[in-house]
Amino acid sequence: MPVWWTYSVWVMKQVSTKIARDEAVILEVVRRFGPLSRVDIQKLTQLRPNTISDLVRKLVRQRRLLEAGRRSGNPLGRKQVLLRLNPDFGFILGLEFDAEWVTVSVLDLSPSVRALVRRPTAVGQGREGTLEQLLACSGEMLRQAGIEPQSLLGIGISDPGLIDSRNGISLSTSTMEFWRDVPLEQIFEKKFGVPCLLEGNARTRAMAERLLGAGELAEDMIYVDYGAGIGAGIISQGMLLRGSRDCAGEFGHMHVLEGGPPCQCGSFGCLEALASAPSVAAQARKAILEGGRSDILALAGGNAENVTGWHVLQAARSGDKLGAALVENLGECLGLGLASLVNLLNPQMIVLHRSLEVAGPALLDHIARVVRRQALRRSTELLDFRYSQFQEEGGVLGAALLILEKAFEIPALRPPQFLVDADMVYQA
């Protein structure tokens, strides 16, 4: 069982020997910056060369590190052996779900997606049916990939709503009314026997984009998740913002319009009620049923009840008037909301979920114009707007990154017991 097993994901790992800590330091520096030579490792860690040589030999023998060729340098000198993390030494199960889709993937330690399963969410089966589907899809993914649960470093879950990350509980989501107080970490740890981490899907996707995608390691970035709901993953000075009770980034419930339509959160005029994919689809259906002509109907197979937000985006790109009008309103709403975030957080980059690209580049340009019109000039002068690199794999990649960060966390040295006992006596 991995040494970081705990229901409280924020407890730091501890080891009792310096050798164990030095080993963790070497693994983490190679994971982050590899391929590296032993000389590179020494420069980055300041560990003694003899310690590095001994531990590298051990890690190569265990196949936790692999040799990755030699670095060319002085033709008269000895070429340095480069080392990299063995991506197959362990695996991660990544799970993301929302009101539309369940996505499950097995990833290696790169992390790279090795296999992926995607299914429509069984929302019609209620809480128990949805939970059963999440577990079944996870088991199916492991069987398909030929992976035994015990070879997993952990399971990362990307959740669509409010969470309690400390206790691993999925609290609620405005897009699935029946989903309340589900102890997902405990359920998955009991089922598969490996550690589990729970995080909001806008935050997992923000991590994936920043570290592996369009974010390009931006220190200050806002990622906007778009679909059945609207959320924001916020990176500030390189750190993911969660807030005091994991509520940071509930962008979809920002108040945008006084006296606006009701939102499933219980308020009125929220961004999500005005501009989410289901809201845009409802506006299109209403216009069509009232006699409006649009290519949206043909895209939906001639049945207005089948219209989705994606049909509207697709129609807008092809020049349909109704689609274009609805998408313009969507861009206005998102731009107004983002302008407030820009004034509050001063990011260097805004990354929008790639599904919005269905509407074409004009939507991104419109959102950028609205933000620049509404936000402070100094905050927007260097602000970059992009579509995300990842789509359905973004959430599972971000969840896998959470597992990797925890599994490779450099541990603290545990003080010897006599010091712990003495400190307890002193405090008493």
C-alpha cells in the first residue's frame, strides 16, 4: 500500500531516515526536469555525489529510473548518462464525470493516456445508479487496460460540483439535483484498495492546461470550463486556488443579470442560467417553437426537443442568424463575467474550454473585446486569450497530475520518538 494512504489528502508524507528522503528527492527532480545526468541531479539537489550514485544505482536496479542515452558534450570527455522516470513503473486511474459524460482513463507516470472509456452519464438512474456506473466504468477501464488495482499509485476523481476535498466528499452539483453528500474517496478506496483524491473538474482541467497544454506554465491563469455548467479553475502565482471551503472558482454562479432567469443553484440571473450549453439550447428551442427558422433544427434531426448547445454553436459557425445571435449573447455574458475576474485576479492568460471553438474564432475574439472593454486597461494590455488544448481527456489528465504530485511529494523527516515524547511532556 502506498505510503501516502490517508483519507485526509493534505497530510504531508513523513519518513524516518534521511536516505528515504534523499531517494524521494531524486525521484521528484528527475520526474520534474528529466532526463537528467547525475551531475544535473547534484546541481539541483545539492546532495553528495556518493549518495546520488548509490541511490541512482538502486533506483535503476528497481527500474524506477531508466537510462535515457548519453549527453553529447566535450568529444574528449566522458559523455554523461541521462536518467528518466520509468513511466510504466506505476499507473493512475483518472475519472471525470458530469451530467453529460463519464470519462475514465488509465494513465502512466508521464502522465500519458494509455486507454480511455467514455459513456453518457446515467443521470436517469439517480444517485445509486450514477455511483454504480462510476465504479463499473472504472473496473471496465482496468480490465481493458490489463491493469491490476494494486499496481495503481492512486485514483484521481474530477468532480462537477462542490466538494469537501479534505474528507473526499462530493457535496452537490447544480446540474445533478440528486447528487448530494457522496463520500466518493471512501467508496473508491474501499472498492479498489488504493488511495483516492477528489477535486473539482474546473481545477483539474486548469492543472492539465497549465502544466501540459495551452497554459504553458503560466503563473497567473484562469481556465473556463464550459458545458452543462460553467466553472473556473484559477491559478495565482503558480498555485491552484481552492478557497477556505473548496468553493473558489464557482464562476457559473456569478450574478450577471438583475431579474434574470432562475438558476438551479436557487438564485436568479447567474451566468450559468444565461449562458451554459443547456441554457443556450433552451433559448434556441423556444425561438424555433415560436416560429423562428434556423439551421439548428436540421442539425437536431428536425426535432426541436433534440436541440443541444453544440448544435447552436455549430450553426453559428456556418452563418445561421439565430445561432449567431445566441452565440453573440453567450460571448457577451462570458465576457462580462470574465471582466470582473480579470479586475479581481489580474491573470496573464485566459484559457477557454475547447468545446467553445465549435463556434469558430469569432467567439474568442468577441469575448476578448468584451473583457477589454469592461476591465481595467492595465489588466488587459498583455492579457492572452486561448482555447484549451485538451477536451475530454483534460479532466482525467489533471486528476492524474494530482495523484503524481502527492505520490512523489518530498516527505518531511519524522522526528525520533524520544523527541516527540519530550515535546508532549513540555507542552503538558
